[in-house]
Amino acid sequence: AQTVTQSQPEMSVQEAETVTLSCTYDTSESDYYLFWYKQPPSRQMILVIRQEAYKQQNATENRFSVNFQKAAKSFSLKISDSQLGDAAMYFCAYRSPSGGSNYKLTFGKGTLLTVNP
Amino acid sequence: DTGVSQDPRHKITKRGQNVTFRCDPISEHNRLYWYRQTLGQGPEFLTYFQNEAQLEKSRLLSDRFSAERPKGSFSTLEIQRTEQGDSAMYLCASSLAGLGVNEKLFFGSGTQLSVL
């Protein structure tokens, strides 16, 4: 079974600065998908960024980018120019394509990000 | 498109009571998922529907749990004889199949269950 580990329970960053959240995963599969989700106090999980394992290029979405190291099974999220609205719980998640075509995700325990003004 | 709706937002019940939660997915979405999130943990997969068919159930879903999606639209999750260990947030999510890598999962805001 796949596992996802987020080793940083909490992180803090100054507004406008850059922060990196860490994620490692364990899998024997060669093809899979990785995600970062944001869960603000409203509790709704919001997709931040997605990476397909077969793509060597790191995904970027505006101020959010990832550093995907397939051999090391590492998938970190970099938030540039941090804003107060970025404060939330961030979850790293894994999706296996081998379990059929459904969208079952395995999540890490999350990292609580605080943004200081 | 009003997003995924869940009702109620909060539920407090006494141990041994039955509870039922409702999820209304995005209208054209044919896939619906239930996840459970306990304090300090990420969401864990419970079950999955494609249209009205329940195609997968996690081992986390004991015999006291039952989920239905009778007409392939809204879904209900019932917990019978609740236990304190059932206290968690129950998240519903939906997606539209057939989009391959472009398929995206949309989550609701969850139902927070507290069993006293």
C-alpha cells in the first residue's frame, strides 16, 4: 500500500516571503499522480497543484510550484510571495492509476501553514 | 454550479444513536466519494460510487456504516449505533469521469460528527 509522509506538522512564513513544504511517499508503482491540497478554516479541500509522475517537468501554478524528485520519492511545494490567504492546512496526496480509473487518494497528515503579517 | 453540498454541517449525537448525512455532488458529476478525516490526520477513503453503483468500499467502513446513491445523484451515509470513535469530519467529493488526466476531484465542506 502507498503511504504519504509530511514531516512538518507546522510551518510559518512572513508575508511576501517564500516557504517550502515537504512531502515524501512510498510506492512500488512507476506511474501515479501527486497533489497538494489546501484546507482553510472553511474545511473545503481545494486543489493547489497536480503532478503526473511521467512528466519530468515540475508543475507550476502562479505562485505555487513543486519540486518533484521521482527517484527520491519526494514532492515538495514551494509558495512564493506568501499571502495572508495562504494560511491553511496543506495536504500532500497520492493517486494510484492501478486501482482502476477511480479517483481514490491517499493523504498525508498535513502541514499547518501560518502566514505572519 | 454550486459546488458539492453537505448537510448537516455539524451533528452532535449520543453514543448508540443512528445518524445520516447527505451529500449533493456537482450536478453533472457521475462519481461520488466519501472520506473520513479525524483530528490531526488527512482524509481517508471510505467508499466510491459511479452513478448509482457502489464500486469500492474501504475496510474502514464497518458493518455499521452504509452508503447509498439511489438515483445516481445525491448520496447518503448512515452510521448505526454510533461510537465515540466515529467522531470525525465526513467529507464528500465528486468528479466527472472520462476526462483522463484532466479529471478533478471537488470536495464539499464536510459534516463534523461528535459522538458524546
